[in-house]
Amino acid sequence: MAISLKYAGETVVSRVRNFAESWWGGIGCRVAFIMSLGIFLVAAMTGLFLLWEGRAAQSEEIRGRALSIGGYFSALAVDDIVSENRAELYRKLMPAFLTQGAPPGTLPISSCTIAPANY
């Protein structure tokens, strides 16, 4: 029994060695494989880095646009806020809250409440 297991083990090892030698080739094949592996790893790390930087830049761009739009609307409406002219304030801010395709008179501004000056 031990002899047959030893023979089976040697057979498996010799077949794996024959397959590896025919596939692995010489030194050129080994160098090409290692270089291909290195190129793949560098490409993967570069891709991950660019993806991370792209997401950070996108987040920064969204934040900058939101601040820019907020600054524009606050500069546009500051006189009406000080004078408490709600009708003019609604007229100026209504286009910012309209959805695509909704006529201007059908959509009430429910998410934008105007607080009194002494609030």
C-alpha cells in the first residue's frame, strides 16, 4: 500500500513537472511572465489611484458649484431679504426650485421657507 502511494505521488510530481517545463519554457518565458505581472500590477495601482483622485475632484467640484450657486442667489436676493419683500423673493428664487417640465405657477416652494428678520 505504501509503495503504491509513493508511486502515485511520483507520477503526479513527474507529470506536473513535465507540464510546467513545457509551459514555463526557458529564462525568456520567466522574464516575460514577471514583466507582464509587473505591468499589470502597475496598471491596477494607477487605475485605483486615478479613480480615487477622480472621486475627490468630483466631490470638490460639486461642493464648489453649490457654494457658487448659493453665493449667486444670496447676492441676488439680499435686497429683498432685508426689505422683507416676499413676493419678489419668491419670483427670483422660483426658477432654482423648478423641475424639468413643470410650469412656473404649478409648483409651490415648500422646501424654501423665508424666516422673519427677527428670527
